Amino acid sequence: MPRPSGPEVVRALGKAGFEVVRVKGSHHFLKHEDGRATVVPIHTGETVGPGLLLKILRDAELTRDELAALL
């Protein structure tokens, strides 16, 4: 499993059809036109931890392989 940074996750989700709908502090709220939504923290110099990454994937209804292909 890759250890992407927050901006990398946002870019990958953008390729999957998600858009940033709002930003509150360091948290980017992304939504897909079909109703799926998730939150990605953007912290400079840090990667997204494996547990949080799995939660983001569950929210986005993507598999690990799909995310790896988008990165």
C-alpha cells in the first residue's frame, strides 16, 4: 500500500471524479456527483496514515488497487 501525502490523495480522487467542495482549516471535503463524500487532511510534509487512508477509500468506495492506479 502506498503512503501518499494529502495533496496526492486529493489529486487521485480528482481523477476519480471527486471535487473539493469546501476547505475548513487543513481538511478538504470532497464530493462525487453520485453522492459519495470524504474528508482528506492536508498537512505539509506528512503522509496519510494507513488507517485513515482505508477510511477514505471506504468513503470513496474505491479499492486499494484503484487508488494505486490513480496515484
